[in-house]
Amino acid sequence: MMKVVEIAMARENLEKLMERALLEELSPEERALLEKALQGAPELLAKWRELERITSLARLLPQIQPPADLDAKVMARIDSLRPALWTRVRDFLLQPVDTRIDFKRAFSGSASGSECSFYFIMAGFYFLIVGLILMFGIGRFGGEWLMVRWVRMQPHIALVTAVWLVVLGIFILKDGAIAARVARIGTVAYIGLLILDAVAIHMTAGFPLALVFLFSFIGTGVLTGLFLAKIIWNYGKNYAAL
Amino acid sequence: MDWKEQDEIISRVLKGDRNAYTLVVNRYKGPIFNLAYRMTGSYHDADDLTQETFLKAYVALGKFQRDRKFFTWLYTISLNLIRNHLRGAKPVSEPMESLCSSEPTNDFENPEGSAIRGEEIKLLNICMRRLPPDVREAVVLRFHQGLSFEDVAAVSGCSLSGAKMKVYRGLEKLRLLMDETIRERRSP
């Protein structure tokens, strides 16, 4: 190494070494040798000191604080980029949605917005089928219990629940914090209303057949609701940091 | 924000989660704003260019290659916008000197030294504004933003040796400009 520096004693070579030192291409030992060599060339030494001073000053340039509302302005401009409502509806209806049925993944809390949405829409679809069966099939049953007004309303309740769950599913597709929050509240409301429905059937009908509703329609609905509540709670945790 | 977390956030944004993008903005707004500010010398322009950078990155996020560093990709977008801005820009309306006078220095222990250093930083700022934009960006990226030469090259779109050459040329030019400015000030 000594030999390298000795060769570089010529002014031109020293300048080359200075450049390499500033570009951090020299080892600390090589740099020390350069400094030593520069002692014999005062003009170059002054230049070297000056260049070193400039690099340290450039590093000390203060960081300027961006405007406090910068994030808000960026997000507002991004929101303004949103396509028109009809475009979003068309995309929702026509574009394929990447989703899967994976209950383990849903329970572990890593389900995406589109997966949660899928589960809600499927639950809604279940209630739609139940509602239609009840609507067209309930009249075929005879008996006193059909006279109870609340029992006769069950098909409608199932259909309203179906719409409610589908709407929540579509809302979750927005994949945002607000959607998660609304879906949480909606799921709790859904479970609560189903339980109230079960109590109402039991109190108004007051005969053993009401238990069929309690254990099939209502029971399945509550279990589905608990599953939906679990996945939407996990999904909402993604937004805790926001 | 580590690589994995960043990748996850990008995935969420790509799936339509706009709110997740605030994490990206929050993480990078400082460096991007400072780059724009150091390049334009205008707080207002830096604000506009930073917003534009994040907007453009949001729109182009689908094209981002996950094997690349996100911040170099973001810096490249920012730098392209800054270059375009500087091409058509009128001279900065806010005098750099007045902005710099309020910039703090870190020398708290020695007020006198702090004042001298403050003057030197002010002078350096003025001289940096007189550097050609391509050289100025290399110096800012290397020293103010603390990027490695490899990253400076990746962001600027030049070779490693090209990036090093620009940085050295910038330092040499700054030395001459600072020297010249000091002499001008001293002469009656």
C-alpha cells in the first residue's frame, strides 16, 4: 500500500486519490496515507479540507417539515380519482373477483376484504333460498300455528336478512376501515335481531313446532352470524394502525 | 417499514384498500418533500410536487415490480416530476436565502459555532441552487438524503460511475462557487 501512495505522490495522482476518497472508495488506512501524503502539498491539502467541509455541510442540511395537511391533500386527490358510480357497479358485476373458501384462513384473521365480502354474500344467498322456500312452502302446511302473524312473517324476515347481508358484503368490497366498522355493527345487529326473532316466535307461537324454527332457521342463522362476526372482527384489526 | 410490511401494504392498496396508502404517504412524505424542496428551493412547489409524486405512484402502483426497492421507484417518479418542473419553471419566487435563514443547525453546544455553521449552510444552499439540476440532484441524493451511490445511480437512471462522477463534479463546483461567493462578499 505504501508503494501505491508513493506512486500517487505526483499531484495528478493525489487528486485522483482525493476523488476516490470523497467517493468512499478508499479504506481508512488508504485514507490516512492520503492525508499524510497531502501534508507535503499545502495547496492540495487546502482543497481537500474544503471538499471535506462541503460534504459534511451537505449532510447537515436540515430536513424541512412537510405541510401538516400533506397526507390529507394526497388522499383527497386520490379520492377524486374514483370512477363514477355506474363504472364501479359495472366493474363489480362484470369483473372477476379473486376469492376462495378457506375457513381456517378466515378464522386466523388473514382473510382479505373480497374474501370477507364473499362470505357475507354467500350467507345472504343462504337466507334468500330459505326465504323463498318458506314463502312458497309455508302455505302448504296446515294448522293453527300458521295463524300466528309472527310466524307468517318469517319468509319476509329471511328475505330482508338476505338483502342486509348482501348489502354488507358489497360494502366490505370497498375494503376500507369504514366498511369494516359498518359490517361489524351490521353483523351484531343481525345476530341480535335473529335472537329477538327466536324469542318472538317462541312467545307468540307457544307450541313445539316453533322449536323447528329455533333450531334450524334461527340456530343456523346465529351460527353463521358468529362466523361472520369473527372474520369481520379479524379483518377490522388490519385497520387498527390507521 | 420493512420489506415484508411494505409488500403487504402494496398488496392491500392494489386490492382497492385506499386507506392503506396513507401508510405509504406517511412513511415517505418527508424524504420526497425534502428532495423536491432542495431541488426547487420553493416550499410551495415542493408541496405540489410531493402530492403529484404520491398521486402518480398510486396510479402506477400496479406496474411496480416487487423485486425492486420501493423507495428508489418512488424517488424516480419524484425526480422525473422535479426535472419536468425545473425545465419549465420560472426562477423561484421565494428567495432561497430567506428560507435558509430560518433553518436550524444542530450545533447546540456552541452558539457561536452554530451561527458560523448556519452561515456556511446558508451559503451552501445558495451555491447548490446554482448547480446544474442533474449534478444538484446527485449531491442532494447522496449527502442530504443519505442514499448509497448504487441507489443514486438507480434513482437518477445512470450508471454507478456516472453517479459518482456527478457527485464529485458537484462537490468541485460547489467548492468553486462557495469560494467565489465569499470573495464577492469580501470585495467592496
